[in-house]
Amino acid sequence: MLMIPIKIKTHEKIYTELYGTLLEVGNGFSRVEFHAIEGMTVNESGLVHGGFVFGLADYAAMITVNHPNVVLGGAEVRFFLPVKTGDTLLAEAKVAS
């Protein structure tokens, strides 16, 4: 179910097939769903390039901040499991206080 109670002020033109689909956004919170597609793969086993997975996390963070000029200032990333074509991921982001 798509729940978007506030106006989206950033990333209005993002290509959702590559970065995910916004499912929910509220004050300081968002959820984005991502489907790994064939064009993201890097080898015959269907492994997806980590840059696409990072793009999902970045998009969720940007929507959570929800400001027209939001820019990612830094990130620490750890990939625990491989992502393969056909996998679905869910990113949840929240503003830490």
C-alpha cells in the first residue's frame, strides 16, 4: 500500500526502475522497494552491482530528508549478502536525532 502523507520535495524525476519505488514517507521516515533487474547484473551468475544497492539506500535517505537541495555528505556501507537478479529489497530510512 502506498502511503505518502507529505509532499515530496526532492528526486521527483528519479528513475524508479534503477533506484526503487517509494512506498511510504512521513516526517523523517521513508520506505523504498527495489527490484533487481537483468540490466544490473555483472556476471553470468546474476550478481547485481553494489552501486545499484547503494543507490537504493541513497534514494531512501534523500526522500527521508525531503528537501529540494538535499545532498549526501557521506556514507558508511557494509554489504552482508549478495544481491542477484530477481531479488527484492526494502530500504527503510529515518532521521536520527
